Amino acid sequence: ESLTEDVSQARRLLDDLLARPGIPRAEWKRIRNESLADEKERWAQPAEVLDGFARAQALGKNHLGAAESHPSALGSYRFDEAKSLATGAFSRGDWMTLAAGGDWGEDEALKILEDMAGALPRRKTALGPDLTPRPSKKKVWILDHPGLDQAFLAITGEGIRPGDPDRVALRLARYALGEGDFSSRLMTKVRTQAGATYGIRLTLAEKIVPSPLMIATFTRVESLGTTLDLIRRTLDEVVQDGFREEEAASARGHLHGNLPLRLSTPMAVIRAAYRGLRSGLTLQNLEDDAQALKETTLPAINAAVRRFLGKLDFRLALIGPAATLLPQVSSWRDAEVVPFSAPPSEWPD
């Protein structure tokens, strides 16, 4: 990213990077030490570990979308290995998509992109690992932390892929269900009406690398079973009865009104276009999706959420005292318990 008049300088920096990939050893040590300190601080807070733990259960602990770091792993990374990875990181292949935007015309932008792509060496081997999700065999994972008086929980299921034909209706549905803060159905039922938690969030990202549906919250240890039952009843209500028109109207108004705020810079526009192209959508599809945020009907939203939630095979990730939590999740069948101190490499399959 650069000013229009500085594009040639940016290209020279790219050429220099391709000629001498990697970073100085001293810079590597600084980054590793900072990362190690950050990881130690993160692992001291159970709430910060929950998402990675749940993703590993939903996708498989070796999945690219579930990669979770740990202080013990960071301490073992070596400079020579990192430099070797960096040497092949900037390359081109059939998977490549390039996009440009800014103060130039189409012909000029196309020439610049072709020039930059031509400068990249062609990758000789396939890029990245297998991205097929492999959910855990166990329905329940528990990171045993006996000293906690709060249970941290995440219910996960299969996510949606970019380009889903019901993508606009699903965006509206996920806002109404859990992304809409205090206006969402989950927040209304679990916090406002039941007082079972201070907050509950739903994540349903449309990513090229698979990402699971996740409903995450925390509650008193002794209230875990009650909170889980309330969440499941809320999901069942949505599947059976759908949303109300006022919930759909709130979602339409927020998402359509928020769209210009998310596309307020040239780079934000480029990234949105890039994600669409990588998902198999055209620029016209993206324009139509923006208009559809205002026009998607309540029946369409309800049909999409029923199609999605009705087929989910949920898993449950928990952090807390296993001895107290296990009896409250007996209806979920088998559970796997591992110590909170266990690094991700020792989490179950």
C-alpha cells in the first residue's frame, strides 16, 4: 500500500524482498521474545484460550484454521527454520488473485499487477496443508482448571463457506441471533431475561479457510447445565418459530447502514472485492448483496437459518473444574478431559 506517486518505490522494496527474503537474526529474536511474553500472559487468562480450544475441537487441532500457539512451542522455534519458510513465502501459483485500487485507470492498474505477478517466482510445490475439517471424535472437551468458579464454554458447529447462496439471509440471521449485542435473541434470552451471564456472542465468519460457528459465553460453575439448556432451547425456538419481523428489521437496518463504514478506505474496498473474487463471486454479486441487505424478507431469513441450524452436529468446549462440570454435561455423552497446563499438541483428536 502506497501513495500513487510512490508505486515505483514500493516495487523496488518488493524486488529487494524477493532477492533477500527473511529478516535479520536480531529482529527475529525480538519478535520471538515479544510473542513469548504475549503468549504467557494470554495463557494466564482462561477466557483467552477458549476460542482456540473450541476451534481445534471443531476443525481438528492440526487444521490451518485452528492453529493455536503456546509458550512451550514458541520457545522451540528456530531462526533457520523461519528463514527457510520465508524464502518460499512470496511466490505465485494457480491459487493467486491480485487486486488493485486507487488513483489510476484500469489499463495502468492491470499493467502494474501483471508486472508484480511476473516478478514472483513460481511455487514448485503445493501451497499449505489439507483444509478438510476433521471434528473431534468426542462431543465434549474439558480443559480442567480446578481453581475456577466460572465455567467458560463454546458450542461449535459447521460454519458456512463464502459464496453460500443464502449468504445475505444468513448474515441477517446471525446478527439477529447473536451478533446484535443487546438486540440479539441469545443476549435477550441468556442475559437480559435469565441473568445467566454478562455476555454471549455468536461468531459465524465467511472465510476461505473454514471457520466454525461458535456460540461462546461464561457462567457460574454450578449454572453450566442450566445455561446450556437455555442456549439449546433458544436455538430450537429459532428453528421452529423463526425470528420476528422487528428482529429482521433491526438486522437489515444495522448491516446495511454499517456497510459504508466498513468500506471507507481504498484498502477496505480492495479487501472486500478480493474476498468476493476468491469466493467465486463477481463484483456485480457484491453490489447485489449490498442491496439485498435491505430487501431480504423475513421468510427468506427464517428459511436460511432453519436450513443451517437444523443440520448442525454441535460440539462443546469447556474450561473449568472438570469434577463439577462433568455431571452437568452427561446428556452430551462422552467427554475428554485434559489438564489446563496441556499444550495444544497434547489436546485430544
